[in-house]
Amino acid sequence: MRYMLMHKLDESVPGTFEPTPEFQKRMGAFIQEVAQAGVLLAAEGLCKSSEESARITATKGKTTITDGPFTETKELIAGFGLLEVRSKEEAVEWGKRYVDIFIESGIDVEVDVRRVNEGPA
């Protein structure tokens, strides 16, 4: 089964979207470990802020496009990892280790661990 880890950061906190060399080293080692364990399918970080982003919203059949930055939004998805694991518990365990990288760097983070809908068998 596949699970997506999505981390959210508050772009209003200075430096949050600009990883230090130490953070990049820790994250690189984690990504390498997950890949060597054979569970990593994909992983990416997103741009430093929502300034170069757009949000498309559909409400009651009306589509609205809003260009970033999104000042009304505190937490934005800042990156993701897609894992192929045996269970939710395994995905959560990898997620906790992922969070530890942020904790070690003094960064507040929220990580959602979501199962990917794989449709009917």
C-alpha cells in the first residue's frame, strides 16, 4: 500500500523555507535511507514560498484563481514523500523519523500521513 507524507510549514516564520546546510544533510541522509529500504517512490520539496504559486478554488460551480503569496494561509504543504509500505504503522514510523529531522533543526512542522486511494482491486 502507498502512503503520502506531506509536511506543512508556516511561511510567515522567517527562514522556514530556506533549509540550512545541516538540515539538507540530515534530509539527504533520511531520503537515502528510505530509498535503500526500498519503500521510497518519490520525494520533493516545494518552492520557498507561495509567491510563485496559484490556488484554484471551485465553489458552487464557480472557479476562482488566486495568485500567491497566500497571506491568509499560515500552513502550506512544503514537500512530500510517497512510500510503498506494508501497513499504516510502518508509514507512521517513517513519518515520525521524518519529523525528527525538523525537530533537530528547530523547525515546527506538521506531517500528514495519508493513504493513497488505489481504487478497486
